[in-house]
Amino acid sequence: MLTESKARKALRQILDSVELPRLTKKDEKVFLARLERHFPNLLSKLHDLYGGHYDFFFHAQKLVVLLATNFASRKRKWKI
């Protein structure tokens, strides 16, 4: 089982290792706050299913980039 502290550590490692799309300061703040809130639960569920796969961390990185890319392309009213 993946603990919340390990999930938060993984998120820090992911954010340090990927290049996110450009976001305004406000959008970045909102995105990171939501990501920090929901990522431990998301990663824990993914880890339960795929944690034994050798490329799990790679897919977690791709997921974070995909989430940021889709957040960046949202209309302003859906970012709040």
C-alpha cells in the first residue's frame, strides 16, 4: 500500500523531473493546489493496480503532464 507521505514524495519527484506546459501564475497555483490535494489518492489507486510494473513512475510522470496540459487548455470558467 502506498502511504500518503510516499505519494507526496513521488509528486515532488515527478514535478522536479517533468516540464509542465506554461501556465499563468494564477493557473499554476490553482493546478498545483488541486494536484497536491488529489494526487495521493489517485497515485495510491494506480499503484494498487500497476505498482508492480517496471515503468510505473514513467506513467505517473506522463499522467501529471497530461493533467497539466488539459488544465491549461480549459476555458477560464472551468479552472476555478
